[in-house]
Amino acid sequence: MENRDKNAIPVREDLLTRPLYPLEEVRLVGSRCGDCNEVMLGKTLSCSNCAGENMTEIPLSKTGKLWTYTIIRHRPPGQYRGPDPFVPFAEGLVELPDGIRVLSVLDCDIEKVKIGMDLELLVHELYTNGQGQTVVAFKFKAAE
């Protein structure tokens, strides 16, 4: 596992807890303001709500509810890393109990997506980059 983790990078720095393996134990990273209690996605140095600098890094909840969503029916432009040929997918705002909404791909049947459904975090290997590193990302799936 240790060698596997050394050859892996997160899709964005300061977004996922470390180590990156086992994937089931990885969480999203958040920041909580000690002045106004606002929570933000990722590690931040100052609060976007009150501009305070009394920030604490926290692991975010692995569960949430779907707040809203859309179905992506056309291949996104740029460096799309999904299935080829393209398969339509859902993307939505997942409301976490931590007081934050996170935009995420939804790993579920697009015909069964509904607002308010229970979701859980799924950390996964997205692709291997040009340097041979495994890029680790996240999405939410329907809760079992």
C-alpha cells in the first residue's frame, strides 16, 4: 500500500486527506473558521465569509443529501477523463451535514437520481498521468 500511495496524487492539492490509500479511508478536506464557524471545501488560509484567519482543517462527512442536480448529456470540452465513448452522467450539489454543499459527479443510474436522495463519498482512481502517477479523485454514489 505504501508504494501505491507514493505513486498517487490527489486531483487537486489540499482536497483529500492523506494517505491516499486505502481509498475507503480517504475523506474530503474542509476548513472551519474559528471566528464565524463557516465551513469551506479544501484547506484555506482565510474565511470567505468574514475574512478571518482563524482557520482549522477538518475532515468532511462521508455522507450527504442531493440538493440539486443536472444530467450531462454531451462530452465536456477540454481534458475530459471519463469513459470513452462518452456516457451521460449526473452532476449535483451534495449537502453535507458539515454545513457545506459540494459539487460532484454522481455515480448512479441517471434515471434514478432524485433531489433529497442519500449519498456517500466514493474516492477512486481517476486516471494515470504522463508521469505514471495515479490521480485520485472523488464522486458521490447512492447510499446503500
